Amino acid sequence: MIKEFRDFIARGNVLDLAVAVVIGAAFGKIVASFVNDLVMPIIAAIFGARDFADMFVVLKGTGPFATLEAAKEAGAVTLNYGNLLQTIVDFLLVAFAVFLIVKAYNKMKPAPAAPVVTKPCPFCKTDIPLEATRCPACTSQL
């Protein structure tokens, strides 16, 4: 059983997946910082809020609240659409970054080889279709 487990771990797919998960986690932190520290303040300034996390609607409770924390401390029931918007922006940026990486990778891959549709005639060396049973140039039987 230990040998089977070692063989399973040593397969290339498992190691590739492990590397992808580790790099993905680190990349996620970079994107989260980019979104939280650069993108969201700009978007929040456009919408007039100082932070997306403070964008909410009070469903049940008394009085206006300046922040989400103040509303929760007062026991108000809130609809936190700012957190949802931030998560959507995070997802879109990660998806766009992955798209760019895949696009760059596909450009670096060599083009697939053209399918072979002809073969040389063994007698006259003329290119003939693969399905040919007779050479059109020298009429030899193939």
C-alpha cells in the first residue's frame, strides 16, 4: 500500500496539481491585494462610498448606520451588497488574469503539424494521395 501511494504521489499529474494549487494560492493573494488596495478604492470613490464593505441596506433595525460594523453591533439585519460586489470584482480579475496567462501559453506552443495527406511514389518519387492505389505519374501499382 505504501508503494502504491508513493507511485500515486510520484505521478506527474499529482505534482503538477500540487504546484498549481500553491502558485494559485499565492496568486490569489496578489490579486486580492490588487483589488482591495487599488481597484476597489477607485470604484468606491465613483459610487461615493469610502469602502465597498460599508455598502449595505438595513432590512430590519432602527436608525441609519455609518458602517456595517455599527449596524451589526446594534443587531440590525443587513443586506451586504458591497461584499458581493467586491467578490465579483475579485473573480473577474482572477478570471481575466488566467485568460491572459492561457492566451500567452497558447501563443508559445508550437503550431500543430499539418496532417499528412500525401506519400511519395516508391518508383517515381511523385507525391500521391495516401489512398491512391496507382501512381498517376508513372501508373505503377502501389
